[in-house]
Amino acid sequence: MTITPAPPPLLELEHVDAGYGPFHAIFDVSFAVEAGRVLTLLGANGAGKTTIARVCSGLVVPTKGSVRFAGEELAGKPAYVYARRGIVHAPEGRSVFASLSVEENLHLALGRGRDKADVARRVSRAYELFPRLGERRRQLAGTLSGGEQRMLSLSRVMVDEPRLLIADELSLGLAPIIVDEVYATLATIRDAGTTLLIIEQHVDHALGIADDALLLAQGEISERGDALQMRAAVQRMLTNQ
Ligand SMILES: Nc1ncnc2c1ncn2[C@@H]1O[C@H](COP(=O)(O)OP(=O)(O)OP(=O)(O)O)[C@@H](O)[C@H]1O
Ligand SMILES: [Mg+2]
């Protein structure tokens, strides 16, 4: 019998330190995300969640440690290499072209040089994920509601068919009912096989979709576990405050 070695985790950070100039923001961060799983980073304001997200997409270069994607070392490489490997950062806010239609926004996100059939397939996939955008394909993006614009900016990164989607405060400033919709869409994206790294102020939403969670305190991982264990850890932290 031959034993096939297990594939490496999709994303693996090992002993990562990073910061901004002389400011040291995260210390000795190690974790792994297996393909198809959902990890959420929890922690107080300033704990280092966004910094870790930026390390994972190559926007912040670690001063120490390693960032491996599907087994390949990426630490120190420029951010476009991370993007080419299939790591995308969902933009905060509404990064859409207001004076263009929904469909034009999607075409622009796809860039040039793709054949027509590929563009059509990706755009119709986006409408499957975001049916409301399909209904509004001819509407100018600037006239969409805030929640719809957030969906459009998410759909603009989804047409790239990322392997790892990093979502940092995707629901910031949205009405609760729209937050539910954003999370339902993230669940569909997960079910389609995309690995997710989620940072979210709404802890319940984050733990609702996550398989695993890390709790950060002052730049270090203070607890880790599956979503259920971490629900209890967060509860403990809140009652001790
Ligand atoms: N561009 C920057 N330049 C200098 N320091 C920064 C920069 N971005 C973040 N920091 C600092 O790094 C630390 C971690 O910040 P980070 O944004 O990662 O926290 P966070 O957990 O995402 O917080 P929040 O929940 O408020 O978004 C903070 O002390 C912050 O002030
Ligand atoms: Mg942040």
C-alpha cells in the first residue's frame, strides 16, 4: 500500500513578526488554514487582526517568519505574487465605479485579454452568487444601496475565482439585515470551495460561519480552537472585562 503524503495546508504562517517601520504590531504568529476551511481572527481594536490579514495578502512584509501558500514560501515576495497565486483581499467599503453599470464594473474587474466565453462564464457565476446584482445588471453602481454596493465590490473580487478570500470588516456600517445577507453569500462562497479568512466585529456572525478561530491580544495569539470552543473563550473574556 502506498501512503500519499497529506497536502500542505493552503495557508501557513510560522513565527511571523510584522509591523510598520519601528512599530512592532504582531509577534510570533503561527497558524494554518486547510483548504476549504474558514478561519476567523478575533480580538480587541488594535490587537493586530488587520496586520495579519495584510501579511496574508502580501501588503505587509513580515520582519521574521514564514508565509506559505500551498507549500510555497511567499514571505518577502511582492503583493502581486500573492494575488497571482489566488489570494485576494476583499476591499473595505464600496470600491466600485459609481458612473458605470453593475455589468461594466464586473467587466472592468476582469481586465483585458480574456476570451469572451470566459468573461461570460465568470459574470454569470457572479450573478449566481449575487442574484440581486443580476437583476440590476444595467443599473449604475452609484445608484445601488450601500449593501448592494458592498456586494458589488465583493463580486468584483470573486470574478477572479480566488483560492483564499480575506474579508476584513466586510459588514462595517451595514444594516443588520444586510449583514445577514453578506454572511449568507460568504457561506455560498465557502460551499463552493473557497477558503476564507474572516475578520469581523460581529463575533456571532464570524463564529457562525467559521470552523476555527484565533483570539489575538496585543499582537499575539492568546487562544485558539474550533468555533465552539472559541465562543466560550470569548464569553470568558467578556465577563472578565
Ligand atoms: N499603517 C500603520 N502605521 C503604523 N501603525 C499601524 C498601521 N496600521 C496599524 N498600525 C498599528 O498596529 C497595531 C495593530 O493594528 P491593526 O490594524 O492590525 O489592529 P486590528 O486588530 O485590525 O484593530 P481594529 O479592530 O481596530 O481594526 C495598532 O497598534 C495600530 O495602531
Ligand atoms: Mg482592523
